[in-house]
Amino acid sequence: MVVNFYTITGFINFITSSVLAILVLLRNRKNPKCVSFFILAMMVGLWSLSYFFWQNITDNERSALIWCRILMFFTIMIPPAFFHFTLAITEVLEKRKKSLIIAYAIFCFFLLTNATPIFIEKVEPVMQFKYWPIATPMFAAYLVFFGFYVFYSFYLLVKKYKTSKGVVKSQMKYVAIGVIIAFISGSFNFVPWFRVPIPPIANGLVPIYVILIAYAIARYELMNIKILARNLFLYFGLSFFLYSAFYIVAFIYKISFGNILATETYFAGMILAPIFAVILYSSSNFLSAFINKNLFPSIYNYQQAIKKSSLILSYANNLEKIINILTETIKQTIQPYGMAILFIKNLDIKNNYFEVSKNYNLNEAELQKIDYRLFSEFFKKNRQIVTKRSIESLIENSKDNKELLHEIENQIHQNNAPVCVPLMGGDNLLGIIILNEKKYESEYMQEDFDLLETLSQYSQVAIYNIMLYKKLEKENIRFEKEKV
């Protein structure tokens, strides 16, 4: 096996691209952003792997030519894959499906020519490389389309960057910088095709695009795979610790006992095993906290908010205090544009209705139109948080209660209530927390719903007890009056 700068960078590019591609796809196979990124990253990864094998050919011209055609198969598909990814993350994929089909069709034509001498006729020595492909007119035509789709995709990214704000703007920035570095560094491989003696040493910069997109995923929640990425960082860190520990112990055994399989090493292992177990447990907690705090600050903030709020809510005996805790916790963590907390008028009223107990940036008139009867009936059967997306899924998959589900959907749309969190007391709906869109993110994530679910569970017990106490107080007052 040949070990040099080009084989090493090729293999590194393959590992970094393919791992991130699989990570993204595992998070959500139905999300167009995840699917399109998987295609792009795998094309880059497989091109790099083919590059690795091609550079290992030292004495067989035919094999070198075959590997050149294999790596060009993946190279040819990179521009349409990048165009596909760009359309997905700029959220114009549905509008430009025809353009995407045309792009794939154009480059599929070049794929067909790649298997013939029309695209790659021969390989010959160029600089220090023994077998390098030589450009043909068809390859030059491919480069024209390559450049067009790369620049057009970059134009769409810049356009989206200018019209976005908050997290989306940061996502576009890091993706754009990453792909610029990747395409410029990767494009240096085309220069020797024209017998220009400039070596493609910029190949080593290709993984930077993976690093920047990984940062956008971790820091700015690109493609919503933050929890999966967080776990990957955690397990990678623990694996690194274990492998390092293994080799350190093996080295010590070698020096101390002359052989890592000596009898003495088994006795030493019995002593070291529980020590390592304690160290691993402690380091996993430390590493988890460090990763959450520095790479995934929202997870860390949510965990701290849950600890603080749950403790206060457990001992709260005042409804106004509970409302303030819920409001401030949600505003500081999830940061919606607006939210409201609605409670029922009275526990013992049959035809109940909601009263607005807290309103932050929502339309008061719209809130008062929310039908208690509908939501009460709905949440008796479906106690989970309801969103626009979840109600659409329920309508699609449910055979019964279609009318109720459509009425709930209308309430959500008419009253600008994309997220509704139930506050239950037994089988009774005590209230609803209503949130609209988030300030800095395009959609709610699982960790948001986890936080809301936890807050709801801790608060609804206290709320029910307070309402029950008020009801008993009223009954006692009425009873005392009747006695008089």
C-alpha cells in the first residue's frame, strides 16, 4: 500500500464525509435536507475512497484508468447533488423540482460518456504522478456545467443568507464557507488534466467542509440532528478514552512484566478493572456535561431549567406563582415570539370556558375564541402535546373522530396556536399553554417538547390541587351561609 499525502487525505476525506452522511440520514430518512445531504456527502466520500485506491496503483495502467473512471463517476454526480442539497436547505425544493430533474439528467449524460474514451481516453505521467487522466473535449464540457451549477447553488445560498436572520442565517454562512473551501480545494484535481504542473495539495482542506457543516449541525441545529450528534460526540470521546487507556496499560504491562499476556497482568487487571469502571463513570458524566455546555448549550440550558423549575413547582401553592414560573422558563429557553396560558373558569361548571391567565405577544381576542369543549374532548383521548404537524398526521392516519380532528385543526390555524400543551387534572382539562413560532429557529424540536412535557407534568398536579382547594373553600363558605 502506498502511504503518501494524497492517499492519506483521500482516506481521511472518505471517513469524515461518509460518517457525517450516515449520521444525518439516520436522524430523519424522510427529511429532504437529510436525504440530499446524505447524497452529497456520500458522493464526496466515495470519490475520496476511489481516489485512495487510484493513488495506490503503481504498475498497472489499465487498473489506474479503471479507477479514474470510477472516481469520476462520483465526481460527475457531485454538482447535481450539491444543487439538490442547496434547494433543500434554502427551502425551494418543491418549487424547483423540474430544475433539479434537468440537472440530474445533464450529469447522467456525462456518466454514460465516462465509461468510454470520449470522456477519459488515457492516463499518463504528470509531475510525480505515474497515471493521471488527460482532458478531452467532453471533460471540458463537463467542467462548464460543473462550474455553472456550483456557482448557481452558491448564489442561492447567498440569497437565502441575505433574506434570513437568526439561526438560519448562521446555518447558511457556515454551509457556504464550507462548500467554497471544498469545491476550490477539490477543483485543483482538474488542473493536472490539462498538463498544468500544479499538484492538488489542497485536497487536505476538503474535510473542512465536513467540520463546518458538523459545527452548523451542533451549534445551529442544521437538519435537526442535534441529539444524535451530541451522542456521537459523547461516545466518540468515551471510545477515545478507552482506546487510549488500553494502549497505556499495554505499554505499562510490556515494561513491567515483559509481556501483556503474562500471568501477573491478569491479577493486575482484576485490580484495575473496578478502578477503570469508576473513572469511566465519572468521565462520562463530566464529558456529557462538558459537551452539553460547550457544543449544545440549549440542551444544557434546558436541563438546568428543568431542575430549577421542577423543584419550585413541586412546592408551589399559588396559581400566580406557577404561571410566572412557566412563563419565564419557556421564554428563556424555547424563546417563542408569543405565548399564553389559559385556565378553565371553575372546576364544577359543566359548560366551562377558558380564561386568559397570562398573555405574552398573542392576540387576546383570538385567545378568547378557543373552544374549551373541543380541546377537552380531544385531550381526554390524546394527552400528548398537539402541533400543526401532529394534528395533520392524526387526520391522515385516524379512521374515527375525523370531524373533531378537523375542528381542532381549524382552531389551531384560526387562533395562531401551532403548539398546544395540555394541563390535565385526572380526566379534566385544566388549561392549555399556547406557543406560536420560535424566534431563532424554523421549527420546534424534540428537546423543546421534552421540556414542555416535563413542565406540564410538574405543574398540573399543583394546579389541580390549588383549584380543588379553591372549590372546597367556596363550598365551605356556601355551607356556612346556609347554616346561618
